[in-house]
Amino acid sequence: MGIQFSTWPRLMKRQTACAYVDMSAAEFEREIAAGRLPMPVDMGRGPRWSREEIDRFIERLTGEADVTTANDWRAQTKLYGNG
């Protein structure tokens, strides 16, 4: 089922990142917009998602990490927040 790697790449294209979190592209985008998954970085021919950053976001969601949430710019925009 889907893409399988013995070791996931450090930076992933959208399709790989979606497979990593077991979501469709639409679900993945909704989670980014909601601030529950990280924004990508530009590298190569398009956006890439950091595996470690995805893991940190998921750890915060599941309570596995005891990290306070920093101010997130998305909260101030109409597209991603209440702005």
C-alpha cells in the first residue's frame, strides 16, 4: 500500500509526506492550514516537508512532547486562522 521506505527521507515531497502520515493530499493540506502539520520549505523543484518537523508536530498533538506552542503566523491570516 502506497510508498514504503525502510528509512523515510529527511525532506519529503508532498506525496511522500502524505504517505508518511497516512493521509490524502486534501487531508494533509487541511492539517497544514489548521496548524497541526508544518509548512514546507522550498528546495529543489518544489516544496519539501521535514520528517523531523512533522514528527515534532505530531508529538505535540498526541501529548508526547511537553512543548509550549509559539506564536504561529497562520493564526493571523484569513486563509489559515481568524485574521
